[in-house]
Amino acid sequence: MKKIVGFCTTYVMQSFEVVERFMLRRFDTPRHPFIFIVGQPRCGSTLFQQLMGQCSNIGYISNFQAKFWKTPYFGAILANLFKPRRHDTNFESEFGITEGLWGPNEWGWFWKRILEIDPDTAQPRRGSDTEGNLKKLGQIIAALEHVYKAPVIFDNVDVFRMLGQIATKFENSLFVNISRDKLFVANSILNAKKKRFGTLEDWYGPKPMSYPALVKLQPVEQVVKQVEGVGADLNRELGKVDDDRIFNIEYLDMCSNPSVVVEEFNSFMGKHGAPLILDPQELPGSFEHRNRPELIDPKLRDQLYRLFNQSELSPA
């Protein structure tokens, strides 16, 4: 019986995929600006997406919609039908995972599939049709904006080494670049490793171009080099994008005054012809930031300072 149910489920989903490919033919490329959130791992990108999803009409991938990663247009239609007009978030996440059906989702399976990302290199697989894949991506984003009648925002680390190609292919693509003190980024990655894996040995987060040289390093040095490598890759890719297409945010500013960041981002969107409709519901006055000395493992503190060439903490 289980085999029959499994076969039927597979058949139905494959049928949906065929129908979706037919439906996507009506779309070509996004007409309106769409946004990618970029930055180091553990920089606060999920919090920014929660903020915008809570207080504006911006379109985003919810946990509900993410379940339809093979049929994103169909998933968007369903999500639009069932999503409540207003929903509350607790502004919390764990390893980038939010709670509830309508919390934002990184949509990892979709990005790996549409861009043919090799998990071992974090780049498109050798021989993949990058130009064709970007064309398909454009059709899908156009379909999503058609459903949501609003700009669409994405948050996923799998695209960070393709930002230049995306920016070149889509002149209406915009980028939110979130910065956080690298020492605390590294510490947050180490804390996440301990909590998720129970060890510092496993890899966590995006893989920079320097990844092959990092795998044999001891854990703390590996993470520091990971942060430096991701930063270098991001700077290289963002260097291919016009400055006026990048909205820069400091993690601490977002935590200390989220309402101001929301207003400034809306002004940025307005300059690109796509102002958002802001919901007047009250946002928290601030969030407790995690650039705090007590969150650094005392056993790792000296090594972190040494590797970052710091004798004391960066200012919070």
C-alpha cells in the first residue's frame, strides 16, 4: 500500500511540474525590481526578511510556499490564497529556520536546483547551462511578482557567488548588503556548530572560493578563514554591481532601530520605482543584539582575538 501511495504522489507531483512548465511560458523576465539579501552567515538576514514580511506588502518565500520548491508558481498561488492578511512573527529563528507556515524560508532546495549548485563547490556544476538557468529563474520571479502584485525578496546563501551574473542578467535586481563585525560572525558560526552538531569539526554555512584550502585547518582558524573568504567573495561580486542598486545595513543599526531601517529601505525602493505599502502595525523598538563578549566561549576567545589581530573586542 505504501508503495502505491508513494507512486501516486510522485506521479501527481510530476504532473504538476509539467503543468507548471506550460504555465510559465507566459512569463519572460521580471518587470519590477526584486531583491536579494546578501552578507556573511549569521549577519541578521533572516531578521531583516521577518521585519519586511511583517510590516510591508513585499513578497517573500514562506515556509508554506517553500514546500512547493519544484513548482514555485503553483506554490505561490496556493500561498496567496491561504495566507492571512496579517500575521505575527516572534522575530526569532534557529539556523535561519523560522516558525510557522508564514515565516520566511531560505528556499535552499529551489536555489540548488534552478542554478544547479554543486554542494561541494557552491558553484554551478561543470557543464550546467547557467544562461538557460538564469532565464528560467527570470520566468519564475516574473510569475511570483505576478501573483504577489509586489516586489519579491529572497534570502539564500547559495547565490552569493553568482551575484555578478545575476546583476548583469537582470538590471532590475537589487541587493541588501548586511554587515556585521567579523569577529562576532565567526563566534556565532562556532556557537551554531556546537549547538547543531555537538562539535566544531563539521562545516557550517556558505563555502567561499578558498574552501578547498580550509577543510584541513583546525576549527577556529577554519571559521575565521571562512569569514574572510566569504567577505572577499562578496566584495568581488558586489563590486560588479552599481552602488545605487545596493542598500547597505549595519547589523547593530537594524537591532537598535528597526523602524528607521524599514523606512530607509522603503525610500531605497522608492528611488527604484517600487515603493512598498507599509503596514502601520507597531514594530519592536529594538532587538537585543548578539555582539556581546559573554557569548564568546572563554576557551576560544584568545585564539579568536589573535586570528583577527585584535587585543580587545570590537566596539558594540
